[in-house]
Amino acid sequence: MTQVTVTVCITCRRAGQDADAPDSQDERAERPGARLLSALADSDLPAGVALRPVQCLSACARGCAMVIEGGAERWTYLYGDLNPDTHVRQILDGIAAYAASADGLVPWRARPEVFRKQSIARIPPKEAPHV
Ligand code: FES
């Protein structure tokens, strides 16, 4: 059963790339966001973690971007400035720590640097009446 979903924007470019530059279908497949999704899909994700692609998370200026969420009882996080060439190991470690938590609140020191420094937003669990 899927407990945690990681949603990766596959249309993201890295910060600094021209967002308006046209690209062909082949180039689109090679966008950094698509490469990030592929790298995660080719890795050993913890049990209960599902990956899915999305076209734009409205965090384009902070690409690559992804969301990690885990049902109604966990916090949801939006991360940006992710690099498919250098951050995959840290992202996998962060996903594993998140999946092992009951509420998505991983202790600060247990979070990989990418998750400590590149969080754009966090959204409280739906079922928490007071946060
Ligand atoms: S293109 Fe990735 S967040 Fe918009």
C-alpha cells in the first residue's frame, strides 16, 4: 500500500535556464526535472513510496521542484533548487526519513542538507485541528 507519494515536476529547468526557450520533444524528455524523476525511479525507494510525474508545480523559478506527501496525517513539503546530478542520494535519504516518520516531521539534524535548506513550503496535515 502506498503511504508516501513523491511528485516530481518533469518540465522543470534548473534555475538560471531560459524558461521561455523553445525545445523539441526530445529535449523535453531531457529536462532536468525529467532526469530527476528517472534517477529516483531507477533507485531503491523505501517500501510504500510511489513516484509520479507532474507538469509544473508553480515553483518554476526554483526548479527542479518536487512534493513529498504522506496521507492525511503527515505534513506535506515542497522542495526546490534540486539538482538531478548531485542531489539524488540526499533526496532518497530524505524520502526514507520522511516515510519512516508518523507525521512527516523529521528531526532537523536527521534531514539531509537539501531538505533542510531547500524547502519552499510545508503544508500541515489535513487531520490536524491545530498546528
Ligand atoms: S516547470 Fe517545474 S514547477 Fe513549473
